[in-house]
Amino acid sequence: MLQDSAFLAGLNWGFPRYGHPEGKVVYHVHEVLANITLIPELSAANRARLRTIAYVHDTFKYLEDRGRPRDWSKHHAILAKNFVAQYTNDEAVLTITELHDEAYYIWRSIKLYQEQEKGLQHYQALMSKLGEHLQLYYLFFKCDTKTGDKIQAPLIWFEEEINNIEIVHF
């Protein structure tokens, strides 16, 4: 991955903004990686999965299409999944990379926009897509959310509302 110019450009992209006062993606990745090291009793395989996701999850934001109407096939998470698929066929890595922002979007729909039905539909779709990878998704969501100056309400909501996860503290 470190030989790919698009990947390297993405790591070096960014500017300080809400949720990401660190600016460049590479600094955000560093914070996520630091959080991953704090997870107790994590297998080496799952730690490697989370580290891979950390490196790619936001690296293609600079290529994201933000036009209207939105072309969701060019969302940074899809671009990241397509990129990492060149290096792994690990279903957990691919699925979590693609869906890494979904918990936030669901929380936003339900809590901020008061779009209960839309939020519930997205929640059901997320749970269906994650399947056996729910716990690993939660761990990544926590590591990603506990960075910069991101609001913690989505993480608190996830930990309170989502069944079948083992809450971790770090």
C-alpha cells in the first residue's frame, strides 16, 4: 500500500476542521492506531485487521465526490474498500472499511434529524451486513470516534443501544 501514490496522497491530505483538528489524514490514522493498542485482550489477527482498516478508512476523502446529487459510489469509504480489496479478501476488513461511518450516520438520522424510520432502516441494514463482525466494527468505531474533537454522543448511543456487543474501556 505504501508504494501507491494515490494512497500516499490521501494520507497527506487534510486540513484542521471540526472532528479532525489534527488536519492531515496521517495524523488521524496515528490517533486511531494509538487507540487500537489500548484495546485489552485483542487477538493478533483482529489487531492486524483493525490496523489495516485504520490506515485506509479515511485515506480517500480527498477523492470523494461531494457534488449534488451525491454519487455514493464515490464516497470515501467505498473508495477505501475498493483500494484495500487489492491487498486482502478478508471479509471483516472489507465490510468494516466500507461501513465505518454508518453508525454515525444512523445516530445522526435518529438523534439530530429525528428521522426515526430512516435511522431504523439503516440500522437494520448495518446489522445485516455486519453479521459476525459486529464486535470488531464496534471496536473500530470506538477507536475512530475517540480521536480529535469528535463528539462522543454517537459512541455513547451505540454502546447503550446496540445489543450483542461487549463494551470495552480504554
